[in-house]
Amino acid sequence: MDRTREETALRALRLIGVVAQDEPATADQMQGALDVLESVWAEVREEAQATWDIATGTPPEGFVPLANFLAAELAPEYAVAAPMTRARAKLRLLAVIRPAERECCHPHETHDYGMRHCNG
């Protein structure tokens, strides 16, 4: 089942300890997280050419990586530690969005992250 933007934002807020597991986010916390989510998703969507969009739902395999990436982006705003660095979280999300690139067929062409083009 696909996850909503709000579920992703709440998961990120819980990962950084801003919201406890048994409580909801405040309206301000949720709106702030959703605004940042839109921004980080725009960054990743352009770079990775994602085939899904958070407006219609995040697939199960993308939910945790996207929440981790959002948590890494939100953590400094709340002066708390992120569950992982922003760079690592982004790479993990990109690996979910474009898994075929790990198996390269064109060794002379590479992406910025050292991944290889596989689009023929």
C-alpha cells in the first residue's frame, strides 16, 4: 500500500525525536515537514527521473528511504541528530528509485554517483 505525504512527514519527525511514537505532530510541525518534503522530493525527482510521485503516494520500498532523507534535512532545523547523513540518505533513496543502474551495460558512461547508465 502506498504511503501518503503526511505519513512520510510524520515518520521523519519521529525519526529525529521531535514527535513521540504515540502522539501526532502539531499543525506547524506537519506543515513545516511537508514544505521541506516537497523541496527535497523536487531535488530527487529531477535527478533520478522517478516513475512515481509523492502526490499520488510513495510505494512501500520508497517510504523509509524517503522518510530518512527528509529526517536528515529536518534535523538541523530542530537542532537534533539525524538518523544518517543527508548524503547517505539521498543515496539510499536514489538506489530505490533507480535500481537498474546498479547493473551497468555501458562501462564508459557514469552518473555523478559513480553509477552507470543502462538505458541502451
